[in-house]
Amino acid sequence: MGKWSKEAKQKRRGNGNPNFKYNITKEFIVQEYLINKKSVLTISSELGCSNKPICDAIDKFKIPTRRQWEHSHPRAAMLEKHKKIRSEGMKQAYINNPELINKLSQKLSGINNPNWRGGISGISYTKFTTTRKKAVLKRDAYKCQISGISNVKHIKKFGCQLHIHHIDYDKDNYYIENLISLAKNIHSIKIILCIKKGN
């Protein structure tokens, strides 16, 4: 039994294989996948082949792929469109109605706010200076100590520097040992967990 060369193997793959019975052209893929919005699974089952030849053809002809839900749920794209319209309508309703904004603001202020922590947000940071924040960031190598995201990436993602968190939640305890660099989303989670624990 002789060994096949790489070139011979390449020639016998796909359409080069005499046993290959699927003539998958660009026009066929465009018609079935893009125009008829059929999934790779549907096309392959209609042809009686695996998904691989269809995926290979999509890659080969550089056809833009869709997200799975777009073809698995025919109404999904329509529902997504209606969601956007509805949310835009809600924004306009709030912008054009100052009474509604005030009503919502009163509903979510003070003790009614889910982030309420007993009115401690009014306490000022006396010795928690920019210099101290920079010292903490430098000590933590400008990275979130939980997720590891760098300060540069954090600014790109959230539009602000890493947050400096008081480990014991005491705003008067401004010593560097009590401070830690955290990403914005992780800092929010830490505060919510503290509220749930009742600290």
C-alpha cells in the first residue's frame, strides 16, 4: 500500500474526489443560505451530506454568516426589530414627559433604591485623594485584582479608570492596605453583595 503525497490528497478532497457527489456552487449557497435563509443543517440534510461541505463552501466563497437564532427562529429578527422600536418609543416618552421622569426618580430615590446603603453616599472622602488612588493602581500594576483587565482596556471598555474599592466598606479607612483596584462591573457586584449581606 503506497503512501499518498500531500498534493494527491488535496486533489482527492471535495470536488476532486470521484466519490464526491455534491456540486456546491456559489450561486447555490447564495440562493439557499442567504436568499432562502436556510440553516447549514437544513441545507446539508436536503443534500444528504454532513454540515462540513456546506460550511467549507460558505468559507470558500466568503459568504457572510448569520447568528444561529436568525435562521432557527424565523420571527426572531422581526421581534428584535420591534424591541428596538419599542425601546426608542419609551425613550421618546420619557424625554417628552418631565412629569414621568420626576415620578420615576422619586420612586427610585432614597430607601426605595435597590442600591440603598443607609445614606452613606453622602459621607465625603476626606483623605481619599487622587495621589492615593494612583498609588493603589501602581501597587496593583494597573490591573483589576479579580478579572485581571488592564487599566487601558478598562478605559476603552467602560470609559473610566479602574475603581478603587474599600475592602471593609469603611470610607474613613483610607489606608492603602484597605484599598484594591477593581473593574467597574466587579465593583458594582461587590457593593450589591455587601447590601445583600446587610453590611
